Amino acid sequence: AFLSGSRLNDEAMNLIANSASLRNLEFLTLRWCHITDDGARALAASPHLNKLSDLDLTGNEFTGDVPSALRKRFPGVRF
């Protein structure tokens, strides 16, 4: 799945993170989507994104512990 330049609010990120229909998703690109720290935390805590091996979050700015939480869950994540 690929999105670029869209504004994805926390509700959209929670929908992605909690969508059981995405459990087989392997690639997700969300470049320059203005994702907040809370939205990123939702991705990291998702019970369904276990097969996600390629996550591209280029252009989104995260603070605090969010980058390390994303790296821990998705080791190949790109910022």
C-alpha cells in the first residue's frame, strides 16, 4: 500500500493499525502524511501488522520515544 502527501489523522492511523483485513500486509509506504506521534504509536502497537516487513514513513516527524518504538516493532522502518 502506498500513500504520499496525504494527511492521515490519528483516527485513520488507528483504523490501519486495528484492521484485521491488513494482517497479511507486507509493504506500507506512508510518506509525508503528517502522521502524529500518537498515530505512529498505534502502528507500533497494532495486533495485525505482524507480517509488515517494509515500512516507509519518510517525511513524517516523530519525537521522544516514537522512533525507537517503531524501530523495535519494525526493524527496517525508514524515516
